[in-house]
Amino acid sequence: MSTPNITVLATGGTIAGEADSATRHDYRPGQIGIEDFLGRVETLGIDANLSGTQIANIGSEDMSPAIWAQLHKSISAAIEDPVCTGVIVTHGTDTVEETAFLLDLTLPTIKPVVLVGAMRPANAVGYDGLRNFANAIRVAADRQAAGRGVLVVMGDRVFAARDIRKSRTRGTDAFQGFPRGSVGLVTPSALDWFGAPWRVGESARFPFKRDLPDVPILFVHAGMTPDYVDRLVSDNTRGVVVAGVGEGNMPEPVRAALVALAAKGMPVVRASRLDEGLVDREPEDDENRFVAARALNPQKARILLQMLIAAGTLDPTAIQLEYDGR
Ligand code: SIN
């Protein structure tokens, strides 16, 4: 195999973080620049040509549509470049699932695009960033990685963008896939896929748009009253995602307030606040004009709804088909 040419786009996060000592719990994400980081990677002796660009250097809680736009532009240019084998994006772990899903919906599947992060900062004892990055190179250099959509590599496992979710605040085993677990296992020297690529040669499912419609998430809890809906929804709101209890449930008065919005043509999607929350349609959804998020968690259900509304898809039946099929 010839030496792969990997484009590395850095956005910050713990993988580029530093603490005041190797054992302190508190640290600052996004401290190390891409040149410094790639210098450290070089010491691993991996056979790959890496060219790096700093897109941002932030904690991923500050990820924004403006940075997504830059990232999308740079990845699109890289995958159009015949010299480029694949793309790696370094990213904070807190919102990596949202960036991965947004890119998954808006990029073609012709080359591997892999997001990677770390749970421990770069000068911590047991830093996981270099290993995760070495694993990401292995994936980005593999032709079989194309056709699986955007991928995330964490803790020796490969996840599809649609499935991945951060499920723990600490520890290097912080990510889970749902409804599929990981789609592959990876180390710096081995890569095993579980099954064949499922999106071979697909073009982007949605055009990338920087300005997406306002879609808030209503996080449901015991004792919620319908005025929470009034406080959440403004004149700019174009859709609502409900992070419901159990299988997308909510108190009856809250449901009535959302039915009134849906009757006026505002899309309402029922997701679950549970980590592994499959939400199926219930018989009343037809009459209520509600959509069931199926296996998407609220934060991903929100991104898909933003894309659909931006594309002019407002009919609940048409929206439901997208949640069923993606
Ligand atoms: C972040 O998401 O930027 C901080 C947390 C992390 O990267 O693990």
C-alpha cells in the first residue's frame, strides 16, 4: 500500500488540552496548536503524510455554525483533491456527535472522513489522544472506510455518526453506539469492520447551510407545565424537538400545547431523554401531527429537523420518512 495522504483539520478539545500538572482533574481544552500536535504524532513513526490546518482551537461546547461552515468547506476541498486519501478532524468530545452527524448529512461518502478526540488532556498521565489519533489514521487510510458516512474513532472503536453518543463524563470508554454498537474495531496496527460499507458512492443528502432554522429542544421532566412551551417558543421558532420521558412522553397539558403548535404547521418531533431511547410512532401521532425520532437522540433529531425545514419539508408524513430511513 502506498503512503496515505491525510488532511488533518484541528478544532481543539481535550485532545489539544493541557492541565497544570499530569494528575490535575481540571484543565483547559484547545491549548495545543496543530503543528505542535502533529510534531508529537511524528514521534510515533506512522507511515502517513499528514498536512494540518487549524480551523479553531476551542472547547467543543463553543462549536458554532460559523466553525461548521469552515470545516465543511475545508473537508469538501480535501475530498475533491485527488491526492488526498482521507480526512481527520480533531474535535472536543462534548459535541463531537453533533458535528459528525451534521457532516454525515451534508458530505458525499466518496472518501473517509473521521472525527477523533480524547478524554484526557495532552500532558495528563494516560493521555489517550495519540492512540486515538493513530487509530484514526488507520481508519482514514482505509478504502473500506469510505461508504460508511462520517465516522468517529474513540477508545479503539469506530462508530457511525448516526449511532454515536457520549454516555459518560469521564473515562476513556465514554462513547456508545445506538442502535448499532461500534461498526469496527481499530488499533494502530489492525482494523476490523463489522460488515460491508452501506453508503457507497452516495452524494450529500442535504446541501450545507450555515443559517439553519431555530429549533429548540424541550427537555421534559416530572411536574412540567405548558407554560414551559410558551417560554421556549419564540416568533423565530420553526420546529420543536421534545426530549420526552420514556418513549418520548410528556405531561398531557404539555402535549396539548405542542398539538396546538403542530396544528399551526410547526413540525414537532418526539425523541427520548434516555440514552438508548428508541421512539416509535404511537397511534395519536397521526392526529397530533407529531413525528417520532426513532433512534436519533434529541440533539441529532434537532439537526435533521433543521435540515428538513431548511429544505422546505414541513409535512409530518414526509418528515417521518426521513427519521425512519436515515
Ligand atoms: C470538549 O468537548 O472540548 C471538552 C471535552 C473533551 O474534549 O473531552
